[in-house]
Amino acid sequence: MDVEQGRRQPLASGRNDRLDNERWSPRARRLIEETHALCNSWLEAPLRSCLTDAEQQLYILAERSHSHLDQQLHMGVRQQLQLHRAQFEQSFFTAVRRRFGRLGAAPEDVASAQQHPLALLDQTEHEQAAALEKAGARSEARHGSLLFELSYRFAVLVSQPPLEGDALPLGPQALARAFLEASHTLDMPVRHRLLMLESFDSLVIRHLATLYETVNQHLSCDGILPQLRAFRVARNGGERNRAAPPAAASREPERAAAPDHAAATTQRSEPIAVLETLRDLLAQQRSGYGVGPAGDRPATAEELQLALGALQQHLTDMTHQATRELRSAQRLREELMMQLNAGKSAEVQRTQLSSEQGDTVELFAMLFEQVAQQLQQGGNAHTLLGDLQLPLLRMAVSDRGFFDHHEHPARRLLGTVAEAANDWLDGGEGDPDRSLAAKLSQLVERARREPPSAGLYTSLLADIEHHLSMLHRKAQVAERRQVEAMQGRERLEQARRQAAQLIADRFEASPPRGLLRTLLERAWSDVLALTLLRNGEDSEVFAVRLRITDQLLGRLPVDDREQLLFEVETGLQQIGMHADEASQVAQRLLGTPEPASLGENTPTATGLALKLKQHQRLGEHQGAEPTAAISATATPVLPAHHLTPQEQRIHDHLLKLPFGSWFEFIDPASGRITPRKLAWFSPISGNSLFVTRRGLRSEEISLEQLAREIACGRVREAPPSRDSLLDRAMHALTGNLRQPPATRPEGDRR
């Protein structure tokens, strides 16, 4: 790809790919088009290798998956990538071309075309931004001198300061971002996009040196800064540098003088400044109180911790329910001010919260309010949140990582406790789990008693996660038992239908009457069904029982009446009939003389028939509880062919759902929503089983009836939620802060 010195090659692409920008001079337009063509030509082969490597990585992930669902997911993404490779490549080169077309645009235009910084509050965007930053930082450290020359030569072409980061269209950050934009044309999880970005980093970005050398040589030969010599300079860190303290800014020359140290420092993943972003939003929204009087002294970190500790101890000593309620930002601030200035005379300078302390307290209280809105009202979770508010606030004001780090132990503990209390204690599944309630109470008490630290919350988090894992295992065992019971009942029902059909076929040829008919319909069909379950249709035992059936109907001769009598008695006893009753029925059927000891107590045929009708059938349970809470309001079950078109579409969708899907049952009277898990359904009979979170049997309903309930709005499929309860609360907090004050909910205005 070397460019011959002193000669220019016609490297511009076809007419449809020509770049045009009214800000460019004719010479700049020609050189930008040629550079764009050089870049496209160089990228073709490495991009194909990158996509091939990504396919291989997905195949390896599928092979190593322990879950068949994960395996299907990996193979599905791999197949999608294979089918849409050409579309992916076209999207990538289109994104690269778009960046070349923005050369020379005003900084505000470029900024508006890029992602809004607040989008980084989303965990998915955070992960992608971190991966892009790492890939770009490594390449900038590796190809620093070549990128330095490119930034100045492109700056000369478009009459702007040296281009950096995403503004340099063939720089590592711009190419990585173009690759990530192309990956959004495929429907895949974030982890697969990050996996593909790793392949792009290793097979494309790390080998950009030859492209940069070629482009630099091409521009130099055309007279664009031919005498430029590269040396390392301190690079602009963007928003992070503007927010950095003066001490950090003063060390920039030292980083420029130490390239290895600068590269190592750049590769570290710095946390996103969520707290600073929220404070900026809060400053725009604040319409109530502000800072204290100008003469007041801001509280030190030690004074704030002492005030919070004193307030926490004061509330612990009080026992009335009001002390366990969530406190608003205004109330927290007032109580802290009282503690900070307790015992001070009017002449002494008063202490106030600093701007950052006040913002942290307010944002923390608003976050708790959003978490509370995600919970069921009037439950144990609200009380636990009230008990945890001050201990966690002490951690938040001392460690800003509570907001900035998604994996902060105190932040994870808040989400785990809220979800555990909401799902396991307030889930509407009967009495709350006593062991979990005791464990959560111990956890809260320890958080209130011990000084706040990352080690404390890491220990508390591990403790509650271990307890929750045991609850999940118990729920899985209970659910498996319920499913096995339903499967057993399903097999029994199929066996009973098959046995009843065999009896009905024989009745058509030899219709019996009286005691014999009652016996065959009410008891002997259960004997055949039980034999089918235990031994199978092709077994010798089942063949013997069918032969006995034919002998009782007179279809086959009886060779040994004593053996036939014994077989009938044995079969009847196997389905739960007492020995004396079984003997009486068999003897009456076969006309065997009764023992003299019975005398006049011998039951009549009518009496025996009545006993058979009263006998409990195989698989039936007397006094069984209602199988579904929904049955009280459900419409009568109709045949499947009576489903409406909408209900039929829902029914077909239900047949494709995997076991473990969640549904929400809605009480029409109270509007209460009860989550239930679809543990099992039979595609043969259409019966389905729903269980509670603890794995206990809840609703048993046919798929046809379930389709009707969904169609009329009494049941709905719960959408899969990728975000946790705390993540949803954080998104809601950010969304509220971004709204204009006039449109914000009344409870969120300060």
C-alpha cells in the first residue's frame, strides 16, 4: 500500500461515494476523498478477519455453555452475524464515511451528533463507553506519534485546531465507535457486542500503524506539512480533565514526559461521574432551599459523620413507628442541621452542609423515594428501607463511589435488600418467610450498629446473598416436586383415557349390565390404567389383565376359575379396595359360593354396585382445594376450536413459551397484581401449572382458558426485565431530574 513519492493516485471512490462539504476547498476535498478511499481499501481484509474471529468466539462460547438456553443464544447470534455480514460491513463503512463527511464541522455540531452524556447513566451505555475508551486509549498510546501527525495534517486541510478522539475519522476511537454503531444493526445482547469489539480491537485497531503511515506519507507528498516531526504532548482529556482538581492538571506535563506511565494511566477504567451529572441536573431543577447564610461555616466530613451517627442513635433509641419511615430530603436536612448545631448558643457561628454534602443528601433521599415507589405499598420492605436509610447515607456522603460505581457494595446491598423484601416477604404468598425476615433484621441491626465501611457492606452483601441462594434452591426443589406431581397426573390421565377406550371398545361388542358393568367402568378400568403406568402397554402383565377383561365379558373361555378369582381380587386390591370387599365383588361376579360364615350378611349385587360407585377413583382426591384463585371469576372452559382469532394467536404464542416465564394475575376487584411462574404445561392435554416464587403450587389452568384470561386483561405476560429494581429507580430519578420543574410530579419538587 505504499504510495509512490511525488505522485498522486486516483483513489477516490465512485460517484455515489463522493464526499462533499461546502466548507472544504477543492484541494481539501480531493485529499479527503483519497484518504477515505485509502482507509476503506485497507480496512476491508481486517474487518472480514474480525467478523470471522467473532463467529469463532461465539461458537466456542456455545460449546462451553452449561445451559441450553445460553447455547441457543450464542448460536442464534452467530447465525445472525453469518446471514447479515454484508449488511454489517456496509453499515460500518457508511459510519466511517459519515465521520469523514463531518470533517471541518463546528465543535457544537459534532457534539450534537454524538451521544448525550446523560445516556452514560445507563449501565449498558456505561459498559460500551468504557470498552470504547479502553480500545481508543491503548491504540493512542501505541500509535501516538503517527496519530499526532495525522491530527495536524487533517487540521490543516479543514482549517481547525488539531483533531483528536472521535473528531479524527480514521483514529482508533472513531473506527471503534463506527464498528459499535454497525453492530446495532444486529439484534444481540450487549455482551456479544463487547465480544465483537474485542475482536475488532485485536485484529484491526492494534494494526493501524501501516494505515497511518500510508496516509501520512500520502498527505506529506502532497505538501501537507512535509517537515512535520512528531513528539509526545499532553492530550486533552475532555470532560474528565475539566472536572479534575488542580493538582491533577498540574501533573499533565509529567505524564507527557513519561510515555509509559501515561499509557498505563490511560488504560485504567475510570468510573463515570454519575454523582456530578446528577448534581448538575439538581442545580437546574432546585427551586427551594439553597445554601445557608453566607456567614455559616460548612461542616467537615468528620462533623457530618458525627451528626449522622447521633441522629441514627437518637432514632434507634426511639421505638415509635414514625422513626422507621423514609425521610424526605427536606426532613433529613433539617434533622442534620439540628444535630450539627445542637448545644450551640446564638452567638456562635452556625454550621451548615456544604454544597456537595447538601446535594448528596438530597439525591440520596430522592433515590430512596424512587426505590420505595418500586415496592408494594404497606409491606415489610418500606420498614427495612427506613431502617437502612441513615446507615447507607453515612456511606454515601463519605464515598462518592456509591453513585459512581454500579458494583459498590453498599449500593448493591440496597438493591438486594429491597428486592428480597419485596419479592419474598411482601409477595402475597402467605405468611412471610421467617428465616429471611430474621436475617434481614440482623443485617439492618448490624448496619446501624457498626461504622460504615466498604468491608462492612461487602460482608453484609455476601451474607444475604448466601441466604437468598439457599431460598432459591429450596424453591427449585419445591417447584420440581410440583412439576413431577403434575407430570405423574398427566401420565395417569392418559393411561385412564386409554384404559377407558379399551373398555368402551369391548362394550360395543359385548355390552354388560348390572354389577359387571359397574365393576369394569368404575374399578377395572383403573386396574388397567395402573398396569399401563407400571408395566407399559407391551408388557405381559397388561396382556394378562386384558385377557381377564375379555374373560369377564365372556369373549374368552375361563380355564381356571380359581386363578381368575385370584387375579380379580389382586387387581382390585392394587387400586385401594379392601381385601374383603375385593373378595366379595370377585365371588359375586364369578358366581363362586360364599363361605358359610357370612350367612345372611352376604351383600347383594345392588349393594356391591353402590359401594363401587362410592369408591374413590384412582388419582382422585376428596376435599381437594381449589386449583386456581382465578377460577372464581373465570369463564367456563370451552373447546379449543371455540377460541376467537385473538385468543388463538395468544394460545399459539403460549405453546412456544419456555418453562419459567412469569405472568401477572390481576384481581379485578382490588387491582392487586400477583406474579406467578409458569412451571410446566402439557402440549397434549393443554394443562398448565403456575407456582409461587417459593415453588409452591398456585394456579392450574388450561392453556385455552389462560388465553381467554389474557385476552380479557385478567392475566398478562410479565415483560422480561434486564434492569434490577435499583437500576429502575436510578433511571426514574434521572428522568425526573431531566424534566422541567413544571412537569415534574408534585412529590418530586423541592
